[in-house]
Amino acid sequence: MADIIQLLPDHVANQIAAGEVVQRPASVVKELVENAVDAGSTLIQLIVKGAGKTLVQVVDNGKGMSERDMLLSVQRHATSKIRTAEDLFQLHTKGFRGEALASIAAIAHLEITTRQEEDQVGVQLKIEGGAIGDTKPVACDEGTSIAVKNLFFNIPARRNFLKSDTVELRHIIEEFQRIALAHPDIQFDFYHNNSELFKLPPSNLRQRIVNVFGGKTNEKLVPVQEDTGVVKISGFISKPAFTKKTRGEQFFFVNNRFVKNSYLHHAVSSAFEGLLKPGYHPGYFIFLQVEPSSIDINIHPTKTEVKFDEDQAMYAILRSTVKHSLGQFNVTPALDFDRDANLDTPYSYENKAPQLPAVEVDSNFNPFKEDNKGSIKVKSYPKHNKVEASWESLYVSMDSGDDYNTVSIESESSSEELFSEQETDFSATTYQLHKKYIVTTIKSGMVIINQHRAHQRVLYEQYLKNITVDTGNSQQLLFPLELKFSTTEMELLKSIKDSLERTGFVFSEMTSDSIQVSGMPLNISESDVGGIIDQLLADFQQEVPESSLSQSDILAKAMCRTLAVKSGTHLNTVAQESLVNNLFATKEPMVSPFQKPIFITMSLEELDKRFLE
Ligand code: ADP
Ligand code: MG
């Protein structure tokens, strides 16, 4: 048989290599920004469009490339960073494989513009799917700009595999944050679809963390510091009181490179042992400096995993360093698991006397009063009748003692199907199951309602209405609340200030890094304010709204997500009834604002059938 083995052409080999290096737009961001760091830049700008699917561009003021180097840079295994295999054990750069640009060039449209300090003019090169164009001279600043357009244009399967813009942008932000945290001395600017997401001036590490994660982060941080023969440890951990249910803010950097290492993570977590509520995670920003030769970062193609020679020693040192910091900063004794975590927030109301949360229902309610024993009647009114039972009734005490027995609901199509036209006797027909579901009867059988989602729907529609149609009521705060934010967060807040005010917030002052809240919507408690605004900022950072409509939508979603009663909350009968009625008065009682089903029904027929078996 004839010989059949052939060497693959370069462009095919590069496409295959690209599969490992470039999984998504965020991988391009990582490679380009790391190259800019390696080039000794002090200012790096990241410009992204369409969550990186349309454009990822990195502009730096680093050392630039000669024309020859530029042409070589897009060849596979072409690198200026190592020369011999031994160099692999003395790495001081982020890159070393010489694969990134070649891989990216194989699967996207690439445009490199670069100028070295000593050159009068720069050079430019365009490559489309591996086809290298001619170089041409251009006038440009010192440094390098690399633009990557139409990622995966020649591999539709990969392009289709990409997630929504929201998800891809989140991955990009993650990569960006990892590099920005590792290099606080470099200025980073990040724009997405022409709006500025981050502007991080050169600073120390603490300030960089605060600029990335917002002003309130500052008070959460406890420094860690240790210098042994094996490793030098520096950075910050979060105070136990500020630990979160998400694993968001957990960063290890080994020799300034972000790494994931479950063993080290375990060391930190175990130092927090006994200080964390179950299900809560510590936050940390820990930098380890070790001899480059004592680690192997070569075990993973995208280089986020690391192996230490002396990993057991590393574990012990790290654990005791973190424990020491927790003890030294006296954060241990103040801990009390049953304390309301909201009271630990760093905001200025912290020092004020606690207030009862406004979730009490009808303090005048007297179960022995004859009137109250009556049935709750749900009437079906014709369409367009005004909804009297507003969403507030879930939380607000209803002083019109007798009246609340009859709650009217708007008869939208879906509620018509569920409830009979006639008055329905609803006496004692709601039942809360495991503090999570509300079970109630309907004409045809029964309905099981997810209380959290139901309340989300009710609040969502209410807030959306406030924002878009009429203004919500506001309660004045006795002492204005001051909240701190990063400059980027403040920019965002300013852009949504009007909408926020329509929901009932009143901001008496806005500076470049703080706001004063002097009024807030009814039915939310002061301790919720920080949480709502945090949620809001997180949502807006992930999903940069294109129109004011989607802005209102994000706002209403953030508020309902934070404020809706959670599973695990006991609701008394009045609150249960009220929630059920309010739910079926909404426009879309079937699905939550996050497109999850709110209730399921089971007909008598179905029940009967099951008993036949
Ligand atoms: P690696 O970073 O592993 O060396 P890359 O494919 O990422 O491989 O880059 C290839 C080479 O191109 C680098 O070694 C560097 O010499 C050059 N290069 C890439 N980006 C830049 C930049 N922004 N500024 C200066 N040189 C760069
Ligand atoms: Mg590189």
C-alpha cells in the first residue's frame, strides 16, 4: 500500500492549535493583554465590541515590535520569551509558548499595528484566517495595537457554540480582573460597546482591589503577610463577616500569574474553619512568590493550574498565615452566626439602633375577633377593573381590619381559568409547604406555588410600573445613608439615577465615589438598600443595557431578586393569601421574571387517576 502519512499544512495545524488556546473571546483578551504586560506597558486599553464576538482590541504603550518581529510573531512557536528548554524553569513572563498570535490569526481577522521607540513610523499587518497580507508603514504611537475581529468566522460550529453576550462578557471581565489585580502598577482601561466598564489608575494592591470591586470592599480586607524560605505570601483575605455565598472573589497569584489550585484553596478555607456559616465562602486575593524553578506551570495549556515542588509545606504555611491574620486583626471573636448579616454591612447606618424590619403583617389582627374568622373571598372582577389589592399588602399592615377579607383580583385570562366566575370560598385553603411552596385549591383541583418566584413576579411588575409609568412612593430616612462605590460603579449609578428615583429612592448627594440615600421605596428596609444597589451594579456590569427599556427591566429584576421573600421564610395565612391574590393579579402569573415556572397545577382528574392504580 502507498504511503499515506502527510505533514499537515501550517494553517490547518494552527487551526487545531487554536482549539486549545482560544476557547472563547475571553481567551483572546487574556492572550492579548498578557502580551501587552510582557511588553513592559504602563497603560493598557482593552476595547471590546459585541462581547468580543465582533471585536477585541488591545492597545498598549509597551516596547513594540520591529517589522521582522511582527511578521514572526504570528508564526507558530515564535516567541521572544524563551530560547532554550532551561528557560522554561526561569519564567518571568506570562507567555512563552509562542502560540497565541498564530492561533488567533488562524481563526479570526487580525490587525497588528506597532512601533518601537527608536522608529519614526510604525508598521501594520493584516491577516485574515491565516492569509498574511503585506506590511505597510503607518503613523502610530509607540507601542502595539492588536485588533481581533470576527472570531471563529471560518469555524461556524465554534462560533455557534459561543454563549450569549452576557455570558461571554462575564468571562472577559473575569480574565480582565485577574490580570488587572496581578498588575496594580499598570493602568488598565476597559471599554465595552463604547461605554467604560473599568478605569483603573496605577496604584497599590489594596487600592486596585477597591477600584475593581468597589469602595465598600476596602473595609472587608484584612492583610496577609509572610516571608519564609519557601514562599513569600502577601495580599488580603476578607473578614469572615463579609464572606459570601458565591465563590466570586477568590484569587491566587503565583509569581503574579492567576492560578487555580484546589489544594491551596483548601488551605485557606480550612483556616477559616469555624468562622464561616455553612455554604459561605471566604474571599481572598493572595499572592505567592516562589522560585520559578520550584513550580511547573506547564501542565495546562491555558496555564491556570500550577504544581509546586513542596506543596505540603506550602499548604501548612498558607494555612497558618491566614489563621494568624484572622487572629491578629481580631476578627474572630466578633462573630455570631445568628446575627443578621445585613447588620455587618460597612455602611454608615451600622452604628444606629436596629430597626424592626418592615415585614410584619397586620399588628392589629385579632384572631378571636368574630369578623376575622370569616372566609377570605376572592372576587373576579371584569377586565380593566382597578386592582385594589396592591403588592404592598403582602408586607404592610392592613389597618382597615374588616376589609381585607375581600381582596379583589383583576381577572386576566389565566386567572379566569383558575378561579371560578363566582365568589369562591377560600377559607383556610392556603397552606405553606416546607416554608417554600404555597398550596391552594382551585376550581379544577389544586395549585402549588413557589413563593419566592411568585413574589418576584409581583414585585417585578410593580417596580417596572413605577419606573416606566408612575413614580413609586418613598419613605424618608431619618439619617441619610452613605454608600461607597468605585468610580466605574458610580458612573453606572449616575446613568440609572433617574430610574432608581422613580422607584422611590432619593439621592441627596452623589460624589465621585459615594452616594447619600435620603429616601427609599416603601416596604424595603434600610438594611436592604446596600444589597439592592450591589445586585443592581452586578447585573448592569454583566448586561450593559442597550435601551432604556432594558435598563428598566434590569433595574426591576435586580430589585425583585433581592427583595422577594426567600424559600425558608415562614408566611402566615394572611401573607399567603395576599401573595396568591397578588400573583394572579399580575400580567404573567405563570412565569417568573427570570423565565422560571411559578406554579404547577394538579387537577382532580389527575389525582383521581393516581388513586386508581
Ligand atoms: P508568547 O507570548 O508565548 O511569546 P505570542 O504568540 O503571544 O507568544 O506572541 C508572540 C511574540 O510576539 C511574543 O513573544 C512577543 O515577542 C511578540 N508580541 C506579541 N504581542 C506583543 C505586544 N503587545 N508588544 C510587543 N511584542 C508583542
Ligand atoms: Mg503571548
